[in-house]
Amino acid sequence: MAMAAKTTIVQVDRFVELGEIDPEQVITPGIYVDRVMEVEAS
């Protein structure tokens, strides 16, 4: 879906440093992301 969209927005719980998570856990590659929105987990 992200490949076909004009704008892709990703919602994250928190930002992490490069290399802090396993790349296999990333669902949408960053090349397809236009905006990132951080939302605190409740």
C-alpha cells in the first residue's frame, strides 16, 4: 500500500537510535515514508 500511496504517514510509540531494533521488525521501509508521527503509548 505504501508503494502506491502519494503520502505515507507512520505512527510510532517512540524514536530509537539507528541499529537499536532488528531490521526484520520493520514492516514499511523508510524509503516509502513521507511523515512520522510520534504518539505516546498509554
